[in-house]
Amino acid sequence: MEKKDILKEFGRNLRAERNRRNYSQEKLAELAGLSFFTHVGRIERGEMNPTLTTVISLMSALNISFEELFNINKFSDNNL
């Protein structure tokens, strides 16, 4: 799988978790301490490669683990 596919998969999972909690992109950005809620939309569409600190902030805001947000076993190290 290519990097863009990984970003899209991560984004889909993030959107699903956000929607499960009935959070808007703006609300999630606020809870995660992100300065622009548009970052959430760009991450969800796979257009932005978030930093590790952003991912951790999003996980904290959603109260989930990385494993709940992303299934790393779906991807091969050979394609990263």
C-alpha cells in the first residue's frame, strides 16, 4: 500500500470515530488543541500527513488508542 492510501485509511477511521461521538470537525479541533479546524478535514480526506503530536492530540480528544484508530497490520513495511 502506498503512503497516500495509508493517509486515506487513517482519515476514514478518524472521521468514523469523530462521527461516532457526534463531534463536528471544529469541536474535535478544539478538544485536540488544534489551531485550525480545517486541519481535521484535510487529515480526514488524506490530504495532510499529521505530525505525531497531532495524532496523539486527536486520540486524546477522542479518548481512544492508536490501535482503535488505525489497524497497522493492514500495511506492509515494504510499501512505506
